[in-house]
Amino acid sequence: MPRPSVWLIRSALIHLALGFTFGGLLLWNKGMPIHPLLWRLLPAHMEFLLIGWTVQLAMGVGYWIMPRFYAYRGDVRPVWLAFVLLNGGVWLVGMSGTLAAPSWVILAGRACELGAAAAFAAHTWPRVKPMALAATHRQ
Amino acid sequence: MPFLTRLFVKTALIYFVAALLVGVLLAARPVLGLSGVVAGLTPVYFHLLMVGWLTQLILGVAHWMFPRFSREAPRGRDWITWTIFGLLNAGLLLRVFAEPALNSSGAHMWGWLLVLAALLQWVAGMAFVVHLWPRVRGH
């Protein structure tokens, strides 16, 4: 498994653990109330599981298994940029709801996530190809 | 495809259909004048999709496709994966019944069952993260 996939998938697993923990606390609080402030974890619960877990896992697996140009996966820099932007965006959006941050923080987080999607798409686009094109691209 | 993967994927497919069935019920409620209990199924709908379908599908495919844990036990310890399967599904099914029941009756018993559902799913999530972590590695 290539290094960017290891980082993306491990980060996805960390978000799964955090998202399940927040979800468990929310469900416990619904069954047997602990504290009303726990409801503030809901935006972080949703953001961590939707984007931090499932989207990030798909990116990690996608980078790993998409067709290559022989042994070469293309320029890796957009993938690292996507990794940084996605994780920054998830934490900005998720924690801003929990900490009642100003709405521009959510906007900044969403912009980071958009940047991550664009960088990842730019890297992956040429790898979505029939296998026979590998030799052509290398030339 | 290993047996446990087939079990995860087929169970995920059942949740997929069940989730969309609940989605139809939610959409039909105002049209057909269905009981208010149906309106309380919105969180059940989202969790059937996100936990029952998507996360469970990922668990099954990851168990099958990720790099080997070791030569002797390529997919780690099977009993841990069985436990994850059992806890996740027991917790999710408990939630499916306890959450609407708590909304409609308010009885304490349903609240405690919801706490149990939270614990079962949380333990399953943490066990999955810990069990898969060593398989997410470079060459």
C-alpha cells in the first residue's frame, strides 16, 4: 500500500473512532440524558463520519487501486495537498458547530474540503483509463 | 471472497433495502397520513444507510482486500471480526426498535436499551479500528 494511502486510510480510521465515540455519547444522551451540551457534538459526529471517514477512506483506496502508468502513480503532491486540506476542513467544520464558532469558520472549512476534492480529482483524472493506455501515456 | 466478507456484504445489502424502505415510509407519511411514530424514524433511516449499509460494506471489503496481517493469519483473528459483526448488528438493530419506541412511549426501559445500543456499536467500531490498523501499512 503506498504511503499516501496509508496516511489517508489511517486518518479515516481515526475519524471513524472519533465519530463513533461522539455518536455513542449522543445516543446514550438520548436514552439516558447526561448533559444537554452533548447535543453540540452532532455536527462533529456527522462531519467526521461522512467526510473524515467514508470520503477519506475512498480517497485512500482510490489512490492505491486506480490504474497506474506502469509502476508510477503520477504526481503525488496534489494527493498530499488533498490530505492536508480535507483533514483541516473536516476539523474546521466539525468543531465549529461544537464550539459555536463564527459562520466564516464553517465557510473556510468547506472551502478547504472543496480544495481537497479538486486536488484529488486533478491527480486521479488521468488514471481513470483503459489499461491499454498505460504505454501511450508513458511515451 | 471469504465467508465473513460475504456475510458483511449480504447483511449490508439487506440494510440498504431496509433503509430505502424506511425512506419511502418517511416520504409517504404526509401523503398517506401515517402515524407520528414514522416521523421519528429519520435518525433510524440515516443510521441504517450509514452504519448498516455503507460502513458494514466497507468492513467486509476491507477484511477481504487489505494487505495481509501475517502469513499465518492473513486477515487477523477471525473471532474478533465475528465479534465486530455481532456487536455492530446487535447494536444497530437494538437502536432501530428502541429509538422509535422511546419516542412514542417514553418508558425508561427503552432509554436503557438505547444506551446498550450505543455501547455495542461503539465497542464494534473501536474493535474494527484496532484490528484493521496493523493491516494499513506500506510495502
